[in-house]
Amino acid sequence: MARWEPGARERLVVAAVDLFTERGYDATTVAQIAERAGVTKSTFFRYFPDKRELLVAGQETLSRLLAEGIAEAPVNASPLEAVAAGLKRASSAMGPVNRKLGPRLKAAVAASAELQERDALKSVSLAAAMTTALITRGVPDPTAHLAGELGVLAFKRGYTQWSEGDRDAEDDRDAEDELAQYTLAALDELRAASASLG
Amino acid sequence: MARWEPGARERLVVAAVDLFTERGYDATTVAQIAERAGVTKSTFFRYFPDKRELLVAGQETLSRLLAEGIAEAPVNASPLEAVAAGLKRASSAMGPVNRKLGPRLKAAVAASAELQERDALKSVSLAAAMTTALITRGVPDPTAHLAGELGVLAFKRGYTQWSEGDRDAEDDRDAEDELAQYTLAALDELRAASASLG
């Protein structure tokens, strides 16, 4: 009988990202990831079909949440207000593990050409998910694409600021300090910047 | 002595893209690409270190041209006017071979997960090249990022319209019909769309 171990999924993700950074993506095996996470190889395979999917899984969840938030925004919401609703929905699913993961993931991506490609595809996929959700709401094509790209920029900028902030700062970061604040502030900043494109 | 064969580079690129579509990227060998292009394997290696670099080479040229156009725009040009100068410079380097290649490349990318990742990384790299060139001009950070993303969207939209237009249309496409017209029109359309983001 397959047994689901509490926290195993998160431990596997953290262990994988650390190993990718230390040894490179290609050189890291599923057995090493399982060992580092303190679970068996067969537990790994109950959560993920392979090491690549371990990275893709988060992307699919994120795309779904962004699209759901956009779909459920009020009928009269503007394109960027709908994107804000998507960011809020997706951000609220991110907790302390995701925050800790940010700098590690960044280091892993910087160290691996393969992870750079995956990371780029992730950005493109998130933009596509938001663009599709906006078009479904009736937002016309070029505006929907543009709003989707703004959404990805806002999510990435907000996530970086949230996860890489100085943890030793005097005004120690509040545990209540949520990702949504950062992604929505980044979206506001981008909206303001769009006025100075010329 | 290495001998450079006129047109070999372009023939190799067309042959590679066709084979990637027919057989998949992984299953295509350098020997097959060379044979289809009517050159020897050693001629292939005079142009590209491997089949992956055959795809990367175009991206680096494109990034360089976009950045050069932005760098050389008039000092008082707005961020989007500088992006337009980059698009113009890069577009002018694209001729009939690139136009023919568009639909084939699209088919190859649709058929291969690996090429989708490469294509995504290409978009991210082009945006980064433009963003960096804009920051060098003194454009502040969020505006520069946004303008870089708009530049990539405009290039991709313009290139698709240019290369996938109906070739059998009554008003047969003019040989003088240049990519720059399409990318600059797409940028104008995106600029107009940015006013309706809300």
C-alpha cells in the first residue's frame, strides 16, 4: 500500500533544489533526492514521475490558480484588475516553504542551462495561462497578451522581493508578511511604469 | 583547409528545422542535417559546434541587433521609440529565408518539448537584451523591463504575421514587403493596447 508521508512533498522539493545547485541538474539522481529528503525512492515516485516533473508540478498549480483568480474577478473588472485577482489567488497559495525556496531555486537555475530553459518555459506558460483566461473574459487579443506579460513580470518581481528580502533587518520580517502584498505592489509599479513608455 | 560554401549556412538551418519537424529534435543527427543540406558533416561543423547551437546562433545575432538599435537611437528617444529602433535594426537583417523559415520553425517547436524550452529561453533572452540596452540608456528599471517585454511581443507578433501571411492572396505579397513594417506596426498596436489595461 502506498503511504503518503506528511511534509514529504515539500522536503523532496527542497532537497532536489539544493542538490541541483550543489551537483547540477543532470548529475542529480532520484535516489539522491529521496535520500536527502529522508524518504525512500518509491515515496519519491508516489509524488513525482521523475525529477523533471518535480519542477513542472509547481508551474501547473500556479497556472491554474492565476487563471482561476482571473476567471472569478468581477465582471466589470479591468484587464489589470483581473490580473491582480489572479496574482492574489496564486500568491495566497505560497507559504514559508516557497519563501525559503526562492533564493535556492535562483541559485539552481543560475547553475544549470537546462533549468534556465525550464524556467523560461515556466514564464511563458504562466503568461499564456493568464492571457487565455483574459481572452475568455472577452479582453481583446493584444491587450490580453500585454496584461498576461505584466502579470508574469509582477509575479516574478514580487516573489523575488518577498523571498530575497534581508532576513536580518532590524525590522524583522513579519510572518504575516504575505506574497500577495509584494506581487500586487509590483503590478501597481508596472502599471505606473507603463505611463512612461513614450 | 576549411572551405566556406555559399548558402551552406542557410541550407543547414532550413534542413535542420525540417528534420526536427519530421523526426523530432532528439532523433535528428548532424549527419542527417548535412546530407539534407547537400554538404558534408565537416562543413556542418565549420558553421555550428552541434545541432543545438544551430538554433542558438540566430538568437545571439538577434539579441545583438536589437541592443545595437536601441543603443544608437537618438538621445531624446522615449523607451518605446528606442525599442522601435531596435526592432527596425533586427528586422532589416531578416530576408526571404527567414520568412520561409517561420512556419517550419513553428511546426518544429510545436512538435518538440525540448524546442519549446529553447524557444521560451529565446524570448526571455531577447527581452533581457533589450532591457539591458534600455537600462544602459538610463531608462529606470520597471519601465525598461516592461519596454523589453513589449519589444519581444512586437517582434514575435510581427514575425508571425510576416511569415505566415496568405501567400496565395489576390494582392500577392510584395517582395519588398519587409519585416520591419510588421514589427513596428505590432509595437504600435501594443502601445495602443497599453492604454486599455485599466
